[in-house]
Amino acid sequence: EEIYYSGKTANSLLIPASGRGFNRSQPVAHAKDAEIKHVALISPKPRKFMITTFDMTGGFAGVTILSADISAVSVATTMAVVNAENLPDKGAVEIDNEILSYTGKAGNLLTGVLRGTNATAAASHAAGAYVKRHIFQGDNNIPMAKLEVSIDGDQGNWLGIRLHKSGLGAPQDISAVKIYRDDNGAGSGDGKFEASVDVLIAGGDFIAGRGVADLTFAFPERVVSGAKQTYFITYSFKDSAADNSMQGVEWSDNGAFTVESPNTVAETRFSGQKVKVYSTRDTVIVASLDRSPGSILQAQGNPPDTYTPRAGKDITSPAPVFK
């Protein structure tokens, strides 16, 4: 049995109420002359976490550039960019004054590209043109910041993070704020955010009126010396988010990070650029239903077996044949 003592007087050891069965040992009876051995209690050396942060919004300069020219009349459904890392898995981009939507990514290739969306016109763009993310109401898992976390020795546990929303947009316009560990579906990251393969470790939302989100991890994130671990912070926007609102993420000091004692966090602060949320241009789908009886008699009026179109709702085609 290990027994913890908090002090001594003469030949007596002062044992607190929790001192018996210390360090998960089993309290048992001991004879008067039993040998007592001193056990050195080794406390963990305080370690320091280092946080390096990268903005993923791209701001007004764009998140990447075109790899090659594209013409206004191009019908290609793929588009090559220099680095698609900071672009969502699907969404829309803005090049000059044209908005293009895409449905997927394959490396640095955007796939399922549709030109001239959201009431813009397809235009020619030169290689090197800025490619900006175009964020719409209802867009999900938009990467806002990337964190590289390391420790100065041995290992330590990271327990959570407190985030502040920046920008004039309302906190309630953001439906979810999440943090993912870069995993690439194989237990090791590749530095690129992919919601489908990276590991979600915490999620929440901003407290209305305060713009603060506390993300506590369900399980501690263990950071080991000599290896940097990458994480991504993402926002999801409500369908009702205010048009043209600006949203960003920030923290003012190392107090935003909670780590296991006795470890500490090196001084860090971050204020990312803001993204603008645009209103979604909805598509109205109109379906017609033929409810014509086929033929009716002159002066028949409105017999029970005929149908009167509802104003503004039904379209009748073809027209009835009068006999």
C-alpha cells in the first residue's frame, strides 16, 4: 500500500483522510514492525503549448489564384487553381465580377463548375486572377482559421478553446462553430480541411448578444513533443443570415486555450479577416398540372366533373375543346 503524508512531527507522519490507498493502491492492515519504504513522488514538469494560427478567409485578396486562362465561352466543368486548400468542399467562388459555383474538389481542381451564377455573366479571366470564396446564406463548414499546436517537451493535453466572433454580423446568424482535427481519414493530417475525413472534436454556437463560444472537447487532445497537430475552425451560416453581413473569428490572449495543469500556453492572439455573407438567390420551380376534362358542352357551365383553375396556382394545358 502507498500512503501519502502531508507533514511530520517528531516521529509521527501526518496522514490526511485521503492519504490511505494513495495512487490507486489498496488500503490493508499492517503489523507494528512492518518496514516503511520512502517513495519519491515525481510531479510532471510544466510544459508550454505553442499555437501558430493562419487565416483561412482569404479576405479581399482571395484564397488562391487561377492556374490557367479561362474564356467567357468555355463550357468546361472543371477549373484549376493554384491551391484549393482554403476552399470549401463545394460552394461558390468569385473571379473579377463573375460568380461560379462548383460541386466538388479533386486536389486543386474544382469540379462541377457552373459559370455566371447569381445573376452574373460569364467572362474571360487570366491565369493569376484572384479567386475569392463567395459565402451564401445556409453555407456550412466554412473554414475560418487553421491552428498548428505543439508542445515544448514530452506531451500534454489540450482541453478546450474559447472563441470570439468578430465583425458586425449578428452572433445568431451563425448556426454552428466547430473545431476539427486534421486527420485525412488515415490518422495523419495533410494540412487541408475536408469535413468528410477530418475529425470533429467539438461544436457549439455563439452566445446571443455576447459573441462567445466555449468549445470543450469530449476527450482531451494529446499533443506530443516533436510533432505539430493541425486543427481547423469552421462556421456554418443560417439561411436567414443578414445579407452583406461581415463575420470573423478572433481571440485576444492565451487565456482562450484550456490545457491540463501544470502546463501553460505561450502568448498568442489572433484576429482573422472577415467574410461577407451574401443572400442566396433562390430558384423557383413551377410545375404545371393538366386538369382539363378534355371536352365540355356549350353552355354547360361548371358541372361537377370539370375543374376550375385556381388563380395564380394552376396552369391548364392543353385548352378544353368546346363542342
